[in-house]
Amino acid sequence: MVDFNTAVNAYKQAAGAVSSAVASRKPMAPAASEDESFATMVTDSLQQAVQSGRQAEELSLKQISGEADLKDVVTAVANAEHTLETVVAVRDKVLSAYQEILRMPI
């Protein structure tokens, strides 16, 4: 099994190699600021996914005590489920890309 951080680092290295090769051929569009790297984007997305799950749990507890509307709870749980499915799909794609990179001949 491939570690997620290893896959992300491999992706960053491969992306750097590709972008340097492309940069030598034609000018690139303005790059995003250094603070908005791929790893930062992934970290932020995961934090949002965790927050979505926590919000669904909080609303579920409030509904049990009668403080929240059932419709809000169902919506929050559905959003958390959708976010989790998205995170899993992205993870699968990153791992697949990493495995494909490993299979490339050098």
C-alpha cells in the first residue's frame, strides 16, 4: 500500500519536472503565489472535510436534544457524506497517478 504523503510528494516532484520542461519551450501563465501549493490545497480540503463531518455530528446531537430541525441535520449529513466521497475519490486518483509514475521507465 502506498502512503498518501509519499504519493503527494511524488506528484509534486513530477509536476515540477514537467513544468520545468514546459517552461523551456514556451512562456507559462502567471503562477499562483507560493503559499498556494498543491500540498496546501490538499491540506485545506481535508480540513474542510473534517469540519463538514463535525458540523453534521453537532447538528445530530442538537436534533436529539430537540434544538435542531431534522431537515438541517439530513442536509448536513448528506454534505458530509458527499465531501467524504470526494476526498476518497481524490485520494484514489492521487494514488493511481503515483503508481503510474512508479511504472514509468526511466
